[in-house]
Amino acid sequence: MTENTAPVLTDFERAAVKEAAKESRTRVARKKASPEELRAAGEADVQAKIAEMDEEDGSLATALHRLVAENAPHLVPKTYYGMPAWANAAGKVVCFFKPKAKFKVRYATFEFEWPAQLDDGTVWPVSYAVTALRPADLAFLGERIRTAAPAE
């Protein structure tokens, strides 16, 4: 029998688990906050995460943050495994931005989680690679956001 010396979690996974634990503690601490306080705190958290990003990811995250606010103002900013995200009234993440530098990959992504109402037939996309955001890209993603999170 050989001993497996490989780490159980990669550095990326370990960091994500730590971020999720921190977010869980924050969520518990904010349990009694008003919706306005939750929105303000979430906005501050998202802005802090964007400020930590490199210029390329930061500019994409800023543009997407503005896009979500314009197309689904009822979604509440928050962090999701340390990434900028936007949640519905129940606190469930609808969409999030995954910066490329965080995972050392070729491109960033804008993704939708299961609460997003994108269902279209039996197969539909829930993740979009993002390398730049031109007007047509913003219009397309804005439509996807409005579909995913109609006003409540």
C-alpha cells in the first residue's frame, strides 16, 4: 500500500473554502440588517473585491456590476466564493463574475446559478467567456440578466 501525499485541496480550492466560510460568518452577522443595510454592505464588499483585481479583470467586473445594476436593480450585490455576485430577495446568487486571474485561466466568465430563470428548452447556456465588453456584448448580456432575474 502506498501513501498518497497529494494535498486534498488545491490552493485555489482552499482559498475558495476560506472565502465561503468568511461569507457565511458575514451572512450570519448581517442577519438582522435591513434590506438597505444589506445592499450597502454587499455593495462595499463587491467594490472591495473589484479593487483587489488587476486592471483587466477589474474593468470587466466594474462594467458588469454597472450592467447588473441597470438591468436588474432588485438584485443585491454580495460576494460568492470571493467573487462579485448578485443575489435575489431570498439571498440566492443569480449571477456572478469569475475573474481570470483568480484561477489563472485564459478568460474571465460571467455565469448564472440555478435561481436564474434562463430555462429554454432542454439545453441553455449559463456561462459566458468575457475578454472585452463592447456595446453589442453589453446589450446581449443585459438581455440575459433581465431574463434571468425579472423584476419581482
